Amino acid sequence: MLTVTVSHKGQVVIPADIRRKLGITPGCQLDFHLEGNVIHAEVKRQLTPTLAEDGFGMLVCKKPGKRSLADFDVAQAMREGTDDRA
């Protein structure tokens, strides 16, 4: 049995050993339910870690000439790529 302390914000830290065994990583969601005085927590969804390289080629800039990433407006490219007629 492991004991943790509740913060003034109502937060607790799940011990690292438990997080590793259950595959709990940042962004995972947990479902809580109460049974008497016992709190049950269940891993609802586990996220697969991704790398920046996984997104390579998702956005295409068709402007001719030499470009640098600093000149690229991601938000504008996404707006131009959406179809509002759907």
C-alpha cells in the first residue's frame, strides 16, 4: 500500500511505479467512481506517444521560392485548407 497526500487544490500524485504498470502518461484520462468510502480509478484512454516527425507532410506550402519555417503561418494554412461547406 502506498500513501499520498492531497494538495490544497485536491490533487494527488499517482506513484511512478503504478503509472508505469498501467501505462498512465500525460494526457491519459481516468474515470473515478465511489463505492462506500473507497475511490476506484480506471484508465479510460491511453494516448500513444507521437513524434514531431509523425506530422511530416501534413501541411503543404505551395508558394514558389525559398521559404523558412519562420515565414510559415500554420493557422493561416489550416484556415485555407478547411472546407466550410461540409
